[in-house]
Amino acid sequence: MFRGKPLLVTKFAKLLAWCKNGALIVTHRNADIDSVAAALALSYSLSSYSGNLFKVCSPQGVDSVSKRVLQALGFSVPNMRECAAEKVVFVDVSSVTQVENVEFSKCSFIDHHAVNTLIDVCETHVYDPESKATSALLAEVLMLSGYSIPRSYATLLLAGIMFDTKFLRILNSRLLKVVDWLLNSGADIEDVSRLLTQQEVPYAERVARLRSLSRMGVYSIGSDYLMTITCIGAYESSSLKYSIEAGSDIAIALTPRESEARVTIRASTRLVKELEAPIAAELAKYVGERLGGGGGGHEAAAGASVPINTIKDIERLLIEFFSARGYKVRVLERGRWMEECV
């Protein structure tokens, strides 16, 4: 954890030096705008520093919000699906399970997740779990290092920050200084607000939400919390958002693939505050590690990857996780999620 500005700047300087002769910048799969914004801004900074071109790779592409923001601001959407390089820089990635088909020999990373296992894998990093977004962390080191950035990149970084902080609802004096620097660099907050609040939902996404609801299992945790589990093939974040809004405190989506299953987790603000713990990240790590995979993430948003043949054990592990914390878990409605996933 950073304890002062000099260390933050020093870490970034080491990252720049490590990347000077070339590296591939990699986001997490199905990247959100925080991840993409930080990756593209890092690419610009590295290119300015070294004179070389630094490409951005997003495994499985980027999400719909990212596509809309990038296209509106004049940025190209990263379309590399299989990422390979001798050296890679992971951006907004807390675990190798958040990326797929990435081949590398050496790695570094920049990230802000509450739990990060890349520390044991990568050679250098800019990591601060107290930062509110990876876009905020990158903007802060650029600000402290004396960089200037074009208006388009300032707006892009502001979009990443506003997305991850729920329109600056998660705010402190440190983040306020970063936002002020971006605004002074020309960031257009009205443009960002408009782009992030557009409500056009594609047909396929609406279908996915409804399928998610039709398969959902409902569980009680103690006497006051609710957990939902569903099985879905796409648009997990969108479906889980509506589960939380409908009353779930822990919403989980399982997405089976050929050899593995993706576990996406969201936690309500109420649960995070009352437990005073990064509950989503801890749950993802617990499930991932015990099933032979891995996981991590934020306090309210996290993910894991597990072998496909372990889906049947997930319900048991969820019960164990909350039982160890003193909560009794009861099945209110098992639903069809297990039938659809196994």
C-alpha cells in the first residue's frame, strides 16, 4: 500500500522503465470502461515516453458501455481477442483468471482491487487498493509525475473514474484532486455523464436478463440478507445489476465455457457496509481457490474461474463461506440454475 507521493511516482517510473523497449497492455476480459480507459491512457503515456507504439489487447473484447464511450470519443475499440507477448502489462486485472488466452514470459500491472494475486507473479507494479478506480490511479500518477494529456484522454479517464465510482458517489479528497486535474486538462464531464447514462439496451441483452431471472435460485443468509444464483451465457454484469436492484445482497452468475466456468459476483452497498469487508472479492477468492481455479476483485464486484466440472460444488462452498462467518444459509427457491449450468 502506498504511503506517500514519492513512492507512487517511483513505482510508476519503474513501470515506465520496465516497458521502455516494448510490452503489450492487457485489460481483463469483457473489459469495462475503467479498464479500457486506463489501458488506452497508459498506452499513450508509454508511447510518449519511449517513442514506441504500445498496443492494447482486451480478451473477449470490451463491454457495451466501453464500445459506446470509445466510439463517441473517437477511440478505436481494441479488437485483439488472443493476447501474446514476451512482456505484458495487466491493467485493472487482479488475477490471471480474469484474462484468457494470454501468453507471456514477464508481467507487470497497474490495479486498485482489494485483493490482487498478481503481486506473486509479476516483476513490478503500481498497486493501491485504496484508490477508487484504476483510471483514477493512473491519472494520479500522471498528475504527480508532471505529465500533460490531451483533452480526449482526460475525458476518457474521467469516464473510467465516474463509472467505477458510481458517478463520484465514492469520493474523497484524494480523488477530488485527480478529477480537478482532469477537468483542468479539458475533460468534458457533461459528455461523460451523457454517454454513461444512455439507456439503449440491445435485444440480446434484454433476452439475457430475462433468462437470468427465469433460472434464478434464491437463498436467505441469516435473517436479513438474500443471495441469488443464476446461469447465463452473456451479459452477466447487466443481469446482476438488476438482481441487486431487485433486492439481492449477493448476486452470482455462472457462465459455463468449454473447460471452465466463469463466476461473476456482485454485492449490495448495504452488505459491504454492514460487514465492513471486501465481501465480493473474498467470496470470489474462496470459491476459486477451493475449486482449483482463482478469483478476486473489488469489495462489491468480483469474479473467479473454476473448472467446468466443479459447478455442482459451488452451492456447498457458498454455504460454507457464509456459515464460517456465523450466517445460516437456507434455500428459498432453488430455481433452474444448476440444471442449466451442469
